[in-house]
Amino acid sequence: MKKILLTLTIGILLASCADKNAEKEVKKSADLNVAENKTKIELKYVDSWNQIELAHTDDKYGEWGGDTDIIKIYSDGKKYYADYAKYLGNVGPPEPPSENAEVKIWYEYKELESKTDSLELNNIELQLIKDAIIYLTKEKINNSSFPTHAGISNSVISRDSTLIIDSYPSDEWKPFQELKRRLSEK
């Protein structure tokens, strides 16, 4: 009887220790997840001088393109920000500029529908930017090179032009669309 009681007691103690160890592991794992979420994501390539522009043009008007969404990412050295703008496409080529008109970026010849500046970016949005760049790079590498006259156009371009990824014809670029949605809600 004493042997059974002793075996039972040891079993209960071992089970109790195992439960405590399991609780510690769960807590340790939860603490790591919290720490990972608090770890600041950085885009070291983006600084107070260099910025990255993400551009998406849909194929709403076939060979004339469509609406263009532009997200410019920049930093003040401490925080990251984004400017978001939507330019409307139309059927037909853009009007030629006046002879003495100021030279503009190609999408600035389109009608501006909306623009929001200086949106502070959080970790989720910074991760979406990284995901968007990686996604477009993979798509570019895996796309066949063939002539086309219509389709979606996506690009990533740095201010200093050392990073240029142009994908045409492309797809909906899901990380970009999620980033655009999040910025539009701010």
C-alpha cells in the first residue's frame, strides 16, 4: 500500500512539474511573440534623403492604361511616412504639355482624384512595404518576357534610381493593395 501511495505521489509531483514547465514554455513563447511584434521594423534603404515609390496602374482602359495609385515612402531619420495619391486614367493618350510648361512625372499628367500626405507608418505597414517589394521582384523574375499592348503595370523605384523593378504585364500586387487599403483608412 505504501508503494502504491509513494508511486502515486511521485506521479502527481512529476505531472505537476510537467504542467509548470509547459506553462513556462507557453508564457515564454507568448513573451517572444510580444517582443517580436514590438521589434521595430526598419527600411534602412529609406532615409532622410532616399525614398521609395510604389506605383500600380490598372488596365481599366486597355492599351491606354487606367487609374494609377502612387505610394511614396520616406523618413525623417526617426519615423517612416507615406504619401498616397490616386490619379485617374482615361481613354486615349494624355494631352501634350504646353511648350513652356513645367516638366512633370508621367502620372502627374493624369487627373488627381485624391492625395494624402505624411501618413505615419506602423510596423504592419512597413512589413507590407517589404512584402510588396519582394512580391514584385519574384513576379518580375518569374514572368515571361513578351510584347504586350495592355495590362496592369507595377513598379518600385527609388529616388536615386539604384532600385528599379518594373513589372508589365503584371497582376493585382496583393501586398500593395493591402497597404493602399490601410493607408486609405487613416
